[in-house]
Amino acid sequence: MTIIVTGGAGFIGSNFLFHMLGKYENYRMICVDKLTYAGNLSTLEPIMDNKNFRFVKLDICDREGVYSLFQEEKPDMVVNFAAESHVDRSIEDPEIFLKTNIMGTAVLMDACRKYGIKRYHQVSTDEVYGDLPLDRPDLFFTEQTPIHTSSPYSSSKAGADLLVLAYHRTYGLPVTVSRCSNNYGPYHFPEKLIPLMIANALADKPLPVYGKGENVRDWLYVEDHCKAIDLIIHKGREGEVYNVGGHNEMKNIDIVKLICKELNKPESLITFVADRKGHDMRYAIDPTKIHSELGWLPETKFEDGIKKTIRWYLDNKKWWEDIISRDYQSYYEKMYGNRGEA
Ligand code: NAD
Ligand code: TYD
């Protein structure tokens, strides 16, 4: 079995590579990554010498490059994690999101059509469903919930999802799509909520909470997401969408307070800053389908997962301090410098 994993130098893709190489001794895993600001080769150090692993620096929009890799490797499956993934960046500059997330997906699927594939899997997000109101805790996203996006990021992911399902119907491409809620865990890029708050708290810097911090996200430990994808690519039905989430809704402000508590830092570090434009209020997944069809259930409880994650950031300071010391400083100044207090 040869599997191309795109975006494998990023947060979830790298965790997926570790999971697959650890579990399947006879699988050849090929990581395709452009190494954007979010991709990090040092993340892949533990597997660089593994005989079943190959890293290829390549943009998924590069049709010629992608075709020649398919010709050479003849993959059985493709799992597409490669994407521009940060909502705040998409609000500043949408274009690259359309290129990578939509056009890149099309190039990969065209390669699958041309060279043949057993499974193309699209890693998508619950953000394609838009948001739910805070005063209706009875509502959840199911696979039937209409697509109703809020940000350029989620719109680009939704565009890609529609294209993937169209390639199934039109060309019979054997596809699956997973739509997961917010992930957390090791190797999460330090500009996203949880790692950003850990890094800032450790440096006694302000903890910038958007708006009132009442927005709700449904957090899932990254390993549980990787196990869900592993199940879907092996046992999921072609042409189907599977929602992935663990009924773990938390308000942003409560997460930030929890991080303060775990790190023994004062809540006075919390600073309420101007809200994100178009900020989604609540995400909440109904995972009934993946549970009843494939037997998937999340294994890591939030209280354990967040402790493991904080421990990982304490034990792996070099990984994120290196990132923070690069272009990150100018990003941080641009996004938070003039944001002001709410
Ligand atoms: P990430 O930003 O950490 O990693 C993305 C990776 O893709 C990086 O290594 C980057 O270099 C690579 N990449 C970007 N553009 C590329 C291109 N044109 N060609 C090749 N590689 C390219 O993202 P993540 O958080 O690991 O998310 C991975 C996938 O999972 C994304 O598709 C995202 O939409 C989806 N997802 C993420 C979450 C979450 O909570 N992080 C939740 C649900 C779904
Ligand atoms: P993020 O990690 O960017 O994920 P997403 O927007 O895809 O859900 O943000 C998670 C939540 O945290 C979201 O409601 C925005 C909020 N947030 C802050 O309040 N402050 C911050 O500095 C960041 C990065 C996010």
C-alpha cells in the first residue's frame, strides 16, 4: 500500500503520518508538502530515516510535478491535508486560499483520474456548515446540514468539498470526505488559539481573546482525528461524507482560563481584543454516522488531552520557539499590533 499524504509537514498531517507509520509496517507513506509558513520539516525528523517514508517538497497546485510523482509512485490512496488553514489569514488575504484549497484539490483529483486510485480522501472541516446559535444547544451539524460558510477559509474548503463530490458523481472517482471539528495537540502551529495562549502565558504576555470569548468550539484531540481518517480510508463508503467530533464544546474564554490555571499564571493576563470579522459563534458536531457505521469514538478526554498538550509544549519549547522567532513576529505585529482592546 502506497499512500500520498499532502500537507504532512503541518499539524494534523504530521500526526497522521506518525500514526500510520507506527501502525502499518508495510505501508509506504509519501509526504507531499510545499513547506509554507505552516509546514515544518523539523516536525518530521522522527520519521525522516524510516525506510517506509519519503518526503517530497511540492506544491499541490503544480500539475506537472504532481503528475510526475503519481507516475513514479503509483499511489493506492491520497489523503489531502494540504491547505491554507487559518481563518484570520484568510480574512487578510483570501486568494491563496482559493488557489491551494480549491485548485490544488482539483489538480490532485485530476492526477487520481489520470493514473488511477483506490481512494482519494479529502480532509475537510465542520466550518463548511457555518455556525450555530449559542441559545440552541440542541442543534448540531449532521452530514445533511446545508453548507453555509462565513469566512474565505471555510468557503474555499466548501468549494473543494463540492468539487470532490462532483468528481465522484461525474467521473466515478472513489472519494470520501471527513469534516472534523477543531483539533488540538502536539505540533499545532503557534498562531492558533491553544498554542498561542500557552506560548504567551509562558512569556507572561497578554492573552488576546477575541470579542467576549463566548464563541464555542468543539475540541478533539488530534490523534482521535487521525484514527477516524484511518478508519474512513479503509472502511468508509465511497462518495460519503463523515462528520468527526467528540461532543466537547468549550467557550474560548474557558479554555484560556484553564490554560492559565494549568500553567499557574494569573487570569489578569487575559485581554479582550477586537472581534474577528464574521466570527462564527458555535460549532458542534453530531458524530452519529461515523460511530454507527465505522465504530469510531474519541478516546482522549479533554481534561487529559489538554494536560498532555500543555506538557508537550513545555517539553518541546525549541520546536515552537524556533517558529516564533522567524516570520511569526511580523505576523503577530500585523494581526494584534493595532487590534486594541475590546
Ligand atoms: P496546517 O496549516 O498546520 O498545515 C497545512 C500544511 O499544508 C502545511 O504543512 C503546509 O506547508 C501545507 N501546504 C499548504 N499549502 C500547500 C500547497 N499548495 N501544496 C502543498 N502543501 C501545502 O493545517 P492543519 O491544522 O494541519 O490542517 C490540515 C487539514 O485539516 C486542512 O485541510 C484543514 O482545513 C483541515 N482541518 C483542520 C482542523 C484544525 O483544527 N486544525 C480541523 C478540521 C479540518
Ligand atoms: P482558531 O484556533 O483560529 O480556530 P478556528 O477559527 O478555525 O476555530 O480559533 C479558535 C477560536 O479562538 C476562535 O473562536 C477564534 C478564537 N481566538 C481568539 O480569541 N484569540 C486568538 O488569538 C486566536 C488565534 C483565536
